[in-house]
Amino acid sequence: MDPIIKITNLTKEFANDEVVTKVLHGVSFDVMPGEFVAIMGPSGSGKSTLMHILGFLDTLTSGQYLFKGRDVSQLTEAEMAQTRLREIGFIFQSFNLLARTSVLDNVMLPLVYNRAVKENDRRVIASKALAAVGLGHRLDYLSNKLSGGEKQRVAIARSLVNNPDVIFADEPTGNLDSKSGAQVMEILEDLNEQGKTIILVTHEKYTAEHAQRILRTKDGLLVSDERVSNRIVAKDGGELKK
């Protein structure tokens, strides 16, 4: 089986007023289909920048990034946009929901841009995604009326509607209480068991230990890549430690 993600000697620099800031320095690793990988590191370690590159939200400066065998640097802007839309799902710490819009409309939004999905099918697909995260009874609620945990579950449902191969979760429990955080991690575990590749970015060791592997970053370097020997399983009960 070939890696779904393969990066080799990846670097990232930002230039501002003739000052060059190096954020990532020669990072290399593979992710296999169906893996649950956590990228862990302190603030400023480069983990979020790395996730943005892997998720087609930013571009690398040098090195190589292969996604499902395709060299990302050879893709056109349109091809990158289609890959981001159809093959990748995003879950953000700040939810990124439209505040005065219904839960259902928030989840349907990615489908509006997917020409392969007929307009009549959008509501059905979005409703099923919401039911899958336990929010089938909240379809017509405005998103700004939901709790933090419910907002994150809406964001997860939105990430699922185009049936992506990879789901990126950037600090998905960071704004949640312990109980809501555990519910979110249980949903991610279930998605992984269904075959989804999950890449979780976090600075919390306890959250990272829900994954199968932990990649640790520090000062823009990948300093370790280890299997989790005593993996935490949210569905076994308990709340996330803060």
C-alpha cells in the first residue's frame, strides 16, 4: 500500500519587508491510508503551518509533497481547489461556522461548490452527516445558538459531506470543556475506524495520545515520530484532561 501523504525535505519560509522567517526545516514523513496521526508541538513549532500545507491551504517553499501519488507542486490552482473540496475535510478550533445561518445550511455549504452533487441531494447528504454526529434534531437551529461542543460537531459534519479521504483537525478540542472534547475525540475515533485518515494537530499530550502515531515538532523540525503504545480511547469513557 502506498502512502496517502508523503513529504520529503519540506521547507517553508515567509518573507516580509525583506526579512525571511524560516518556519519549517526539511521535514519528512509518510502517512498511510486509514492512519490516525497527531502532530504535536508547542506554539510556534510549525505544526499548524505544516497542516495548512498538507491541507492545500498553503504552499511549500521547497521539498516535495505527494498526495495520493500526485506531486502537489504540479497541480494547477483549479486542481488544488477541487482536491481540497472533494478529498479533504477540515475541522478548526474556532469552528468557522456562519453565525446567523442554520445548522443544516452550514453543513450544506461545501456541497454548493461540488458540481457532482445535485441540488436536490444536498439536504439529504447534510442531514445524514448531522445525524452521524448526533445532531439530527438541530437541523434548523441557528449555529450561534449552539453550545461549543455542538458547534464543533456541526463543523465535523460539514467536513464529512463530500466524503473526503483525509480529515484534518486543528486543535479540535481547544475551545471545549472536557466532556465535549471527549465527545469530539470519540467521533474522530469512529471516523478512523470507518477508514478515514485523520491528522490531528494539538499541543496537548493527552489529546495526541488518542492517535496511533505522534509526530512531534519543535522549532520547525520534526524531532520524533513514535507509535502510541498506550493509546487512549474516548469511547471507553472519561473526559479529556485539560
